[in-house]
Amino acid sequence: MRTVALAVTDGMLHFELALACEVFGSGPTGVADPWYSVSLCGPSAVRVGRFRLEPDHGLDRLSRAETVIVPGWADIDEDPPGDLVDAVRAAHEAGARVVSLCTGAFVLAAAGLLDGRRATTHWAHTDALAARYPEVEVDPDVLYVDNGSVLTSAGKAAAMDLCLHLVRLDHGSSIANALARRLVVPPHRDGGQAQFVTTPVPAPGNHPLAELLPWVIERLDHPLTVEDLARQARMSSRNLGRHFRSVTGTTPLQWLLTQRIRHAQELLETTDDSIDTIAAATGMGTATTLRRHFNRTVGVPPDTYRRTFRSRTRPGPNNSGP
């Protein structure tokens, strides 16, 4: 999935396009694997917001890419251009992984790629997507949906979440986290998190959990409970839950489990520690508990994950590091 084609045409949203270019255009320092090869594909010169872009190739080139990304589509009240829809459909039929960011889902739906599939888009447009394409199972309450060969995201920040998810699939969590640090964004928000949080996420260091979250990250090997977190934060468990929902979009226990799984992924990728050792280091207690939660969250057992990502991230005969 290392060749990425961005489908551009008049009416694309420049934020989502720029975001995809930033993520896939240059990798973090010290990446052993070759990074992505990115190209813009569109019909001659196009207008994206206030900017004029000259694509590298025509839309027919989409069918030669391994990953095709369709950024947000500005005017959802109009049908997307037929040549774009046809090119995206042809790329999927040729075996490409097709990804939409924000309202790019309308292009995928017009191509028939979302029929019978669960999908999402910006929460303000989910009703319109569901009404226009009744064969699509529209989920308005998630950040992104991964159907394997077809992926859709909600708007703006959720588009970044999906792009980092793709990097994690292709390169592993350590490299995705390094890229997130360079971009100064959260390294991982699970696709199942809610799109809409009633209270905006405060700036780092300016919310009630600012001191608690780093404290927890440093103690993932401890058997922490909600009561432990509430005691450290000097608040009741009920208030803790309310603050976690407003700041992270999820519950204290779910957030804690996500951090444990993320840490387990990094250890599986970067060490030869046994599953028992990793279970202890992540606060899971036993290998059985780790395997159960890991399989449920990631979709594969820890041993399978290690074999897959160690082979991708370790230098090999044809993949020597710098």
C-alpha cells in the first residue's frame, strides 16, 4: 500500500487534501521502510478552495495506485463529477484500497463502493448521505470506519485519525506514533470514538486531567482502578467520568485499556519480550487477559501481530535501514 494517489478535482476541500499530503508526503526521521510515493491525480488544472493545482497525472492513473484517497467534497448538494466517480470505481475494481476523508464519502457512495457497508462522514452531513444512498449503513457516531478495502472518516481532525490509522496498518504503531509526535497530534484515537463532544477539547495543560493522564501513562504496569485515578485527580469517580468524557470522548476504563493496548503494540514491535512479560508491563496481569483484550481490540492475537509488524519494521535483506 505504498503508492498513494490523491484524487483531486474542482470543488475538493483544501484542508483534507493538505492533511493527506502532509501525512503521506514525508515520513518521520529514521524510517527503515521506504515511505509512500504520493501523486495528485485529476483532470488538468483544478480549483481546490482558493488554490489552483496542477495534477501529476490524469484520473485514469488512480487504477495504478495501491491506495486511493478522496478528500472532502465541497458541494454535497450536487452529484460529484462522473469522471471522478468512474475513476474511483475502476481503482477499487483494480484492487486499490479506497479511502474517503470527510465528505469524500459522497464520491465513494456514488461509485457504489459503500453499498451494504457501514460508513461515516462529517456528522453534519450523515443524514444527507443516508437519504441519498439508502443502501449505505451510515454511522454518524464514529471517527472512522475500516472495512478493509474501503475506509471512510468523519471531518477534519477525524481525517487525520484515519490517515494515522493507515500509517499504523502499513508501518506499525511505533512509526505512526513518531509521525504523530512530529505533527503534534494525538497518536491514536480509536475509530469507534464519538465524533461530537459537547465540550471542545481544551488546550494541553489547561484541563482537569492535564496532570492525571501523564501520571497514568507512566504507571501502566500498575493494576489501576477508576478509584485510583479519581483519588490521584482529587475528585469523585463520577466527576472523573464526566471530565474523561469531555476531554477524551470516552470513559476512564476504556481510555486506560486503549493505552495498555497501544503500549503492548509497541513492545510487540520493538522487543523480544514474552507475552507474559508484556502482560505484566502493560498492567494486564496475565497472558490470557492480554490475548483476550488484544484480540478483541486489534482483531488479531498478539503473536500474529508481532510476526506481521516485526517483519515490516525490522530491516531485512532488501530493506536495510539508514
